[in-house]
Amino acid sequence: MSDLRVVVIGAGMAGILAGIKLQEMGIDNVSIYEKADRIGGTWRENTYPGLTCDVPSHHYTYTFERNPDWTRHLPPGPEIQAYFERTCEKYGIDKLIRFNTGISRAEFQDGRWQLTLSTGESDSADIVIAATGVLHHPSYPHIEGMNDFEGAIFHTARWDHSVALEGKRVGVIGSGSTGVQIISALAGVAARVDHYVRTPQWIMPVNNGYFSEEERAAFRADPELLAEAMDVDSYNAGVEAYTLGLTQPQSEGAQFFRQACFDNFENSIRDPDLKEQLRPDHEPMCKRLIFSPDYYEKIQHPDARLVRTDIERIEAGGIRTVDGELHELDVIALATGFRADQFMRPMEIVGRDGMNLETLWARRPVAYLAISMPDFPNFFMLNGPNGPVGNFSLIDIAEHQWHYIAQLIDKVRGGECAEISTTRQAMEDFDTARVEAAKKTVWYTGGCKSWYLDADGVPASWPWNYSRFVEEMSEPNWEHFEAA
Ligand code: NAP
């Protein structure tokens, strides 16, 4: 097909990647639809104090666009957002993006995707790439009285920057990566910060030092020096060890991460009572591991307080815990995570012969290799359901997925077929094997609940090691696809 039209949904990290790669492939009839007024996805929506990515800075970039200018070993949120904005401009992706325009419906009819935009307009495409992200629907807790609070209350992904925090009493509900980063940022800044922790988590120590101006200038001047400092091979070996740790809880990698968490816990908390209250009751890595250079130090700050007593309700003046105590507050931040099973929903997607995505996903989101679904021809996902998620770079994951998707697109572009999607059998076999493997991972065996688990309690993630993922992404197994 000579003038292939491709529509990409979402202008976050993965959508921008798709735009750049499509251009590289010489496909220029491309539109990227973005519901918001700016690019950035996660990094646009999350602006909370202390926002950081826990992947080492120099690995949290596209492989083709390294960034010598990171100021810290772990990239601060605003620098990540600026990096994506710069990259978007440099590669001319801005001109492909239509902002303030979501896609509300997509239906495969007569060999093409017919799209209804949120503006009411229509469009159509030969190929659709869903790059809508995983963690973008805030999960609000069900706590009685939330509307009665007279101070400011908001989800961490909807941070209200009009609310000054200095001198205020702030309560943070939730002890995932977000809650922990906020406590680190606010202890000693707010008059008081209370951390409401229902389930204490393991904390992996990490260095978050600064790159000096001299180092950054040297990286700018000599890309090889930057490549050397990054040491991609040893980073990838670390990711491999990490994924082995998740999937084979007795492996050396698992022992390493476990021991580092135990040592950090044992050596960092002075007060024995506080220590007992912070002691997790599950295996390290069962929940997504938290990497923090200073949470234990900050929760011991004189202006910080750990609250382990369950919340009974929220009242006008603050949070009342089940022991009857009212914790008076001016601000409540809900670090209560996201609904991780939504992906491109609430968009309505109808595939071949009227097959509705809601029907296919009635039990749980499924996709062959996280990329393709039967009866949804020429519809491919980046960071789709059950793909790898963890403490490693989702940019790297998306690049590998793109390498795979590009080969599917090439079949259509080269005229070998007009439509391509995985077979029902291939997806069923894949999902059966995935679920079986998922039940052997520490996410399942480690004695915890987390957002990794689907409604049936099965981890909704890639349950094998990293090298298997890289191998699978190198080339499609064409027997697992049907083309017409
Ligand atoms: P999360 O990991 O899902 O944590 C949600 C927290 O809210 C948990 O501690 C949970 O407690 C608590 N919670 C939920 N409902 C509650 C209720 N009704 N009462 C009391 N506590 C309640 O969410 P997150 O911290 O926003 O992180 C989500 C994901 O975003 C991370 O796992 C990560 O993938 C990503 N993230 C990454 C970074 C990074 O550095 N790369 C930073 C931030 C976020 P329970 O544990 O008891 O359920």
C-alpha cells in the first residue's frame, strides 16, 4: 500500500516514539491524536513534589536520542517532560499532533479503521497504534467523608499547585512510589507531614547524586564518554537479573534485591517502635519495589509522622483514624495509585465483524505479546496489556515493541497483505502460558496485593525474564498471525 495512513493515539513517550519511527520508515501520512493540550503522558499529568523516575537517568531516554544534560542520577519529572518536548520538536513530531482531540470510537469497516474524534469529526486509517499508557486513570479511595474536608484534597496525578504547602499540615495517603517520593520532598518543608500507610513496603536504597556541570559538559562534548558512563550492557544485565528475581524467586538476582532491602531496613531506622511499624509483611519485589535514597531518613524527620492506624473517615478538619483520633490537616494528597486495567478505554473499539473490545476484555485485558489482538486487524499497542512493567525503562520496552510492530506494518505497506492480526489460537495459547508463568512469580507468591494483580488475582505483567522478551520482539512468529 503506497500511501499508508497511520493514526497514533496518545502523544506520550510511546506515541512520540511511534511518530519518530514512522517518519524514519518513510511513512508520512500520520496523525497523532492527543486528548490533552500538551505532550508528555505520565510526565505531563504527574507534577507532584519530588516527582522522579526510578530508572537511572541515562537509561530513561530513547536509544537514538541520548541526553547529556540530566542533572541527577535519577531523572526529575520536569526534566523528563522537557526532554520529551525537546525531542518532539527536534524530530518534527509537533506538526503531526492534534491536541485537545481524543478518539472516542474506532471501528474496523471494509478494511479500514473509521475513527470518531472527541470533537465529533471523523477520520480513517489503515493502521492504528494505541500508545495510551498504562497508569493514567487515577484510582480514588472509597473513604467516607471525602467531600466534607474543608482543606484541599486531590489525587497526586492532579496536584493542585495553587495550594501552598509551606507551613501547612499535609496528609499523604498511600505508600507506593508516589507517596514515598512526596514524603521525601515534603518532610521539613510542610509544617507537618503525616504518612498514612496501610501496607508498609520494602525500600531499595539508591544513589540519587548530581551530575556536575563539568560532567555534563564532558558528556555533551563526547558522546562516547556518555556511552561509556551508561554502560548499556551492565544496565541490561541488571534488568535481566531483576526480571529473573521476579520470575524465579530463588535466583541470585532475587537474593540480591531481597538482601539489599533487608539491610536498608535493618540499618536505617533508629526507633524500634517505628521500625516495627514500617516492617513489611510480604516478600521484597512482591509489590513494585520502591527505590528511594532517603525515605527512611525523611520519615524520621521531626516534622514527619507515620500513621499506621486505619482511616475511619475524613472530616471537615482532617482524618479520623479508627482509634478515634482526629489528625488535623490542611491538605490531603491521595497517593492511591491508578486503575491499571483501562489502557485505551473508555474509547469504544469495534473490530472485524462487530467484535467489541469490551467483549474480548470482559474477563481481563488480553493481547498476544501485549501488541496484537485477534479480530482487531492493523491495530497494534505499545505498552499494551500484560507487557513488561517493573523497575526498568518502559522506553526500552516500547522500542523493542516498535521493532516488532514495524515488521507487521511492513507486511501491509509492502502489499503482502491488507490486514494482519494475531490468530485467536495464538493469543489463547500465549495467555494460557502467561497466566501459568505469572502464578510462579513473586508478584503472586510473595504474599501481597498490588496493582499488578488483575480482578482474578493474577499478575497482569510479562511473567518471564527480560532476555525472553527481547528475543520475542526480534521477529514475529508469522504462524501466529493471520493476514488477508
Ligand atoms: P500504588 O503503587 O498503586 O500505591 C497506592 C497506595 O495507596 C498503596 O500504598 C495503597 O495501600 C494505598 N491505598 C489505596 N487505597 C487506599 C485506602 N483506601 N486507604 C489507605 N491506603 C490506600 O500507586 P503509586 O504510588 O501512585 O504508584 C503507581 C505506580 O506508578 C508505581 O508502581 C510505578 O509503576 C509508577 N510510579 C513510578 C515512579 C517511578 O519512580 N518510576 C514514581 C511514582 C509512580 P495498599 O498497599 O495497602 O493497597
